[in-house]
Amino acid sequence: MIIAIGYNGCPNGFDDVHFPWDREGEPLNTKYLYVCHAEMNAILNYRGNRKELENAKIYVDLFPCNECAKLIIQSGIKEVIYLSDKYKDTDGVIASKRLFDTCGVKYRQIKLTGKDVKLEL
């Protein structure tokens, strides 16, 4: 099983046009308290049997934060393929790698060489 990631967005049930998308400012006026990360969206909105996620691979743009790492581990996903590790020195990503290493979740960076990306599912 492979999960290809979707998008960061608000939880189902409300329109995100009523909430801020700013990256800086007072916490209640930024997106961070309201948005679900793409990993969370992919796992929670998966329409199959949750058991099917066991041993799956997940493709992500950025290396997962510690909160998403916990969701990935709990869902049974066993491999994370990421495009960028730009936050590698942050506590959240360091914690993610510790969690993955401890729980046996593999992770690797994908190197793109061309302009076209093709995922075969």
C-alpha cells in the first residue's frame, strides 16, 4: 500500500476562508492552530480499511513533524519518502527521527532529477 500526500488544510466541517493563513504573528492569527498537516489529512481521510495502512509507504514534501510522526507510527506506516528535510535542525524533526528509529519506520529522501514526476501506485 502506498499513500501519496495531499495538502495542508483545515479539518472537515468548516470553510478555511474564515480562518487565517498567515505564517507570522500572534498564534490565533496564524494558520498553525487551525491547519491539519498533509500527513494527518492523508491518514484520517483514507477511505479504505485502516488495517490496510500497515506496512504502507507515505510520500511527503517535507520531513514529517513530531506530531505527524506519531500519527504515521500509530497508523502502521513503515516507510516515509520525503522530498525536503529543510527543518532537519529543529526539535520537531529531530524528535521525529528518534521516534521513527525507535519504532522501525524507515525514511529516505527522494532525489528528483527531471521536471516530470511520475508515481506508479
